[in-house]
Amino acid sequence: MFFAKGVLTTSDTLLKATLNRLSAKLGEKLIETAEEIAVITKEAPDKLKKEWENLKDEIYEEAERLENESNQESKYDSNVSKDSNSNKIQEKIDQIRTKVTELNQRI
């Protein structure tokens, strides 16, 4: 028999009390963790969508930069090979835009 806080207890009762308290603490932690997971799960699609939008914006900005760069080169050089190169760059930009549009439609 044990004497704890003015109460006389047996080892059996003390063991049951310990298990009850541990169960309660674990239950609380489990609930807290489940709540955290629920919040993360709710936020994930929004974060993914935001990241996707940022990536698309960056791709379009890069495509415009390449296009502007290509246009500036065209102004200074009327060589046929440069025009051919500009056309290739423009085709590549168009392909990138098409792929972004396709990916956007999938999402």
C-alpha cells in the first residue's frame, strides 16, 4: 500500500490511475495532431494552386523576355539566319505557352 496526497492506495489502483492518465494525455495529443493534419490538408491545395500560378507567371515573363530579346536582335540584324533563329525562338515560346495552357487545363 502507498500513501499519496493523503489517500491510501493499493498498487493496483495506482497502476490503473497511471494508465488512465497516460490514456488521457495520449488522447489529447492524438486529437491535437489530427487537428494539425486537418489544417495542413486544407491549406495544401491553396498553396499548390498559388505555386502553380506563380510558376505560370514566371514562365510567361520569361517567354516575353525571350521574345523581346529576339525582337531587339531582329532590329539590329536583317540577316536571314537571324530571322530563322527568331522564328525558332518564337516557335519555342509558342510551344511553352501551349504546354502551360495544357497543364493549366489539367489542373
